[in-house]
Amino acid sequence: MTAILEPETQSTVEHAVRLSGVRKAFGTGARSVVALDGVDLAVEPGEFVCLLGASGCGKTTLLNLVAGLDAVSGGEIELNTARPAVMFQEAALMPWLTASRNVELPLRIAGVKRADRRRRTAELLDLVRLGEVGDKRPHELSGGMRQRVALARALASAVHGAGGGKQALLLMDEPFSALDAITRDVLQAELLRVWRTTGTAVLFVTHDVREAVRLGQRVVLLSSRPGRVVQEWQVDRLSAAGEAKTVDEINGRLREVISSHAAA
């Protein structure tokens, strides 16, 4: 694998991102809605963390805060990344650009020289197994292929920002939920392969407990609104039996969280 896709040095920092007492409210006064309240969470360099919770618990809000797309109402977010890259549920590719030009876009915006960005783009498309379709436009690609292009584009942004003591961080907001089951299963495996290759830290939002346990090293459960961390599970290196048991445990805890909110 080429050097651009490998971590430059062994990390010397304790986290890629750390949230301390993060609070987010929308609106003011009596009509304000508190989406997050007192969230404490850290993601280590190269760690894969999955974020679970009921609808409306603030998972996407949390990603937006980490990405810098919104400002916290209280608490602090400490980043050791230049700019986190974000991958959404929809691929959101520019329809008039080829796959290569879509991946190249964040590098072009960052001022990377043409020869370097073309080389990096080719490496990233090869990494997501799309080296032969760089000249295709989004409408010529399947849904799964478009999400692979979106992943390559996000990595272009994340990996370019890493280095100099900074970590690469990829924020993923239910990126596979709109895909059919077979394509989703394939892309989950591809994401794990790419993550292991690049050493990028990942904060992955999902509603799917099985997906969280399969992908993550750690699963974090948020309470219903206002969201706060209520429990965490270490899920890497589980046996098949251990994985099934953990899925049942997390589902049970998630039901408790939803029920307690409904009864409040």
C-alpha cells in the first residue's frame, strides 16, 4: 500500500476527539429543546466507535458538533484532527463530476497540486476497489458503488488533514441504511478493510445493533432526549456466541432506555 494511505507515525496523543460535558440546545427560553446534555466521550486514534440510540436522541447532532457544522451550547470538544471528514446516508456526489473528480474535490479545495491529488485519488479509488470506474459519473454507478466513492472522498479529506500530530477522523451518519441487505453486508466488510488499512479513527452512527457490534471496537449507547452516554460495551474480538449475547444485551438495554423515556 502506498505511503499516503498509511499512518505517518505512531500516535503520541490519547484521543482523536474528546467531548467533555457537551450540551446542545436549540432555541431559547421556554421553547428551547435540549438535544444533548452532559455528553462525555473520547475516541482514541485509530479507534472504531459506534454510536447507538433511539430516534431523536441526538446522534446526528453530536456528529454535527464534532464536524464543526454547529456550535455547542455548553461543554467542550477537543479535536486532534485538522478537519473531520463526514459521510452521510446519501452519497451526495456532484452529479456533473466523474468518480475521480468527486474524490479529488476536497484535495483541490485544500490546494493540493494537481499531480499529487490525481495520484492520491487513484490510490483511494483502488483502496475502495473502484480503480476501473474513475471516469464514470454517479448516475452510471450502482448505489453501493456511489457510497464507495463517497467513502473514498471522505478519506481524501480525512487522510489529507492528518499528520503533524493530527489524527484522521471519519464521521459516518448511517451511511449504509438506504442500501439493500446484501450490498450493506458487502460494504460493511469493505469499510472494515479500509479502516484497518488506513488507521483512521471512526465515529459511526447507526440504529442497527447488529451493525454496531459487527463493525465497532466499542459501542456507545445514548439515552433518549436529551442524549447522554448511559452505557458502553467493548465488542472487538468477540466470538460468534459472544457477539450474539452482546447484541441481545444491547437490545435489552436500548428497550429500557426507550421505555423509560416513554413513561417520563
